[in-house]
Amino acid sequence: MNVQRVSSVALMVVALAMVAYHLLSTLTILQPYVAHVNTHIGFCLALVFLAGLAGTKGKKRLWYLFLVLLSLMTTGYVQMFWEVLQERTFFNTATDLVIGGLLIILVIEATRQHFGPIIPILVCIIVAYPFLGTHLPEPFYTRSLGLEQTISQLSIGLTGDGVIGQLSSISLQYVFLFVVFGGILQASGAVTFFMNLAKLAAGKLQGGPALVAVVSSALVGSLSGSTFANVAITGSFTIPIMKNTGYKSEQAGAIEAAASTGGQIMPPVMGIGAFVMAGMTDIPYIQICAMAIIPAIIYYLTVGTYVYIRAGQLNIGRMKPGNEKVDTRELLLEAPKFIIPFAVIVALLMAGFSVMYAGFWAIVSSVVVALIRKKTRPSIGKFIDGFTKGAVGGAGIGASMACISMLAATFTMTGLGIKLTYGMEQWSGGYLLAGLAIIWTLCILLGAGGIGFATYIVISIFAAPALVQMGVPFIQAHFFIFFATVFVGVTPPMAPAAIIGSKLAQASYMQTAFETLKIAAVGLLLPFAFVYAPIMLLQPVNPYAEIITLISFVIALLALQTGSVGYFLRDCSWLERILLLVGGLFLLVFVPVQNYILFAIGMGLPVLVTVWQWRKSRSFSKES
């Protein structure tokens, strides 16, 4: 018997069963709510451990097989007795507590296997803190409910918190089917289509190869929803081309890492964090997409600016003849395969249907449209592979959200969330900018591993209420935290997006990481603009003043970008670079301060450099 083949087949069967169950559940009520969420968790755990079983050899397979069986046993127990368990919350039997303890361990282990150790370590620290906090003085004191009640609350208490709680429900209702949808689109050839579309759009411009990376990463990121997958998918194509046309290795890796990170904020299918925010805030997902349009455009405008001016500095033109050739007729014939599913999503969400329902018809439409053209029709094997990869990815996210749900439950049952919310207000001294800076710093520190959606969940629990107390509207508070956590993947010393980019580019990690930070810094600054120029999120309060603030913010970003690179219309002198950087900083300070003297100076300096460079360029042209 070929154990590897049997485990791979088992993985495929369970993945297809999980997809079928979730598709069917969008059309009819299969089970009561608690049993439905528990079934989702059971599928998630079994699939994550089956993926481990299919990917290992030797005796370790027995461990994964044991974990699969243990997952079925624990979730099966909850499935059989969930009504009774709900009645005896906090008065559980010894068997209940053993099952609950095992379920906690399984969720933590599944998260570790899929995302690494950072989330499990953070959850374990927070869960253990109440037991230590009872012995500590204020402000570190916190209460504990005891071991038995904690196990019950975190696992099988079924009170709305813990493993079978709200966050697991969000994974079920908002995330899973869209991850599967991304897998199906990739199986249908979406990556090749978006690459060719990017070549057609940007290949003939200055810095064409890198602009192709920017455009293709934005498009692919819109369907993958994962920074790391985006870098790996598009980077394998774009990075070698950038290097061949003159970009340094670290620049090529950094451009790809920065461009791919923006896929998390690119509508209509954004990253996991956007779905989580929709579930946690009850803000319609279509509204979140609409609010993200202007920030996404600004982000890619500045990334594209970096690429363009760096190409001018390195004297890199458009793509080499042959590399940019695209069969336009073939591109048009393939376009419906990807336009129609996205149109279906937007239409259904605008009509008021649920995210799950939109996900169902997105998957169905993508499969149907992909089958129409015989020439490019994916094989059954490709479809199965797409469903399997999507299901495994969705299962890993589901397990991790169940794990983080225990952290959220600890915040609630110990009062730790309220204490942290109050602490945020006290630490900021009542100053909004100080409060924003504290929360932004926490996002960077806690998100060091690059798992943005997890950081968003953790911080939004206590930081969003704190921002609301400081006068920030609810929607803007959540967008501030969401964007701050999306771009943690580009911050050294742990910048996972840059790690993948540097490996593909065969470049120094630290050089790539700092170059990535230089390109993607706008993503880290955008959250502050949401608060002081809410028109950016289509939530204007004082439109005229906010338009001026928005313009100053964009020009500040462009001035800082050109000043840091050292090239505008031509190479910049040190004086010109200083003027650009100072002007950009003045405009950034204007955003929160609203002092129009700063605005005038900040606008004047880049204009001065522009005129200066334009005159020098004209003189050089005449001499030539």
C-alpha cells in the first residue's frame, strides 16, 4: 500500500466534502447554528492534520493520523451533546472538561502547523495571564475564573466565546468560500491572464518590467487575499525580468514584496482581514470594499511612482522586445472567465445578499465560465487541485480564528479588554495623535510575524473602543487598525513579504527589507490620514478642508518618495533631495496639525524643486 497516495486521496476527499458542505449550507439550513459551527471546526482540524499527513514521511505520519482521529473524536462529542453542553455551561462533567482541554490543544497545534508559532504563543500567554494576574498589583491585576470554568469558556461552554464562538462563525460565513474561490480562479489560469493584462497595460512605459509587477500583483492579490502567496506567484515571473532589465536584486525583490502587500487592500476581493472586519463590525462587505478604493489607488500610485523614478535613475526603459508581446484577441476571449465572477460578487453584495451567498455564486460562475472555451478548459484534475488547495487554505484560517477566539474570550471573561481600553486612554493623556501612535506601534509589534488578520482581531478588541472614546468614528477606528496590521509584513526586522522577495531575487534580506519599507511606507502612514481626512474613506465631515488635507497627504508621499530615491525629472542634488524631504515632512505634519503655514511651505518646496529640475532638463536638452 502506498501510504503517501492514500493520505493524498484522503486529503482530497475531505477537502471536496468540506467545500460541498459549505456550498450546500449557503442554500439551505443543514443544522442548528452551534452544530454548524462545530462541523466547520471539525473539517478545519481534520483537513489541516491531513495536509500534514500527506506532506510527511516515516513515523511522523502516525502522529498526524492520531491528531486526525482525535479531532474527529472531540468535535464528534460536541456534535452529539452540544445541546446538553449548552445547558451545563460552567457545570461540566470530567469527560466534558477532558474533551474541552483536548479541543483547545488541537486548535493551538493546527494553528501552529499552518501559520507557525507566533499566534499560538501569543494566545497561550494571554490565556495564562489571568492565573498569574490574580497575584499581581494594579494595574497588572486581573481576575481568573479558575481552571474548570476557563476550559469550559474557551472550548465547549458554547456561550458565544471560545473555540466554537463568533470568530469561528466569521471564518465560516465570510472567509472560507472566498479562499476556495481564489483557488478555483488560479486553477482556471487567472495568474497568466493577469500577467498578460499587466504587460499590455504597463509594459511599454518607462520601467515597464517593474510596473508589470505592480499591476499584476494588484490584480492577483485581489483574488489570492494573501501577501505571501502573491509574492510567490507573481514574483517568480516578475523578479527575474526586473533583474534582467537593470534593477538591483534587492530592488526587484522589494518592488514585488511592496506591490504584493497591497493586494490585501485591493477591492473587490481584499485580504482575510477585510472579511474578518465585516464579521466583527457588521459593516457590509461591499461598503468596506468601496471605502478601500481611494486608499488602494493612493498606495499603488506611490508604489508605481517609486518604480517609475527608479527606472529613470537607472536608465531602464520599457520591456525588451518580445517580452511584452500579448495576444490581444486571446486576452479578450479569456477575460469573461475572470470578469464575470467578480461582477457576480459585486452585483450580489450590492443587492444585499450575504457574503456566503455571493461566494457560492462566484465559485459556480467561475467553474461554468471556465468550461465554455474548449481551448483553455481546465482539466478535472486542475479543478480538484484548485478546490483542495482552497479548502486547505481556508481550513488553516478557520483553525487559527478558533485559536484567536480563545484570546478574545479571555479578554471578555476576565475584564482584561476593558482594562486595556481604559489604559489606552490613560497612556495617551487624552491626545488623539498620541493614542493613534500607541495603537499603531502595538500593531507593528504584535504583527511582527506578518499575520495581519490575527493582529487586527487581537488589537481591535480593546483598541477600537479606545479610539471611539477618543472621538474617532467607529468605522474609521476599525479601518485605522486594519490598515496598520495589513502592512506589518513589510516592517523589519521581521518582514515576511521581504523574506520571500529576497529569496526569489537571491538578494540580501536586510537590504531588501529596508528597500521594501521605503517603497511601502505609504501603507503605514495611510491609517493616520483616515482619521484626519475621512473623505478618503468616503465618510466626509468637512469636505473642503479634507480635500486639501488629502491633496497635501498625496503630495507629501510623492515628495518623500522622490527625495528618498534621489531622482525626479533627472538626478537630484543633495539640496534638492533635502528640499523634497523637508517639504514632504511639512505636509505630513500639516495633516494632524492643520496649520496652513506648514501647508504653504510644504507645497512650495516641491514646486520649487520641480521648476528647478524642469529648467535644468530643458537646458540639458538644448545642449544635447
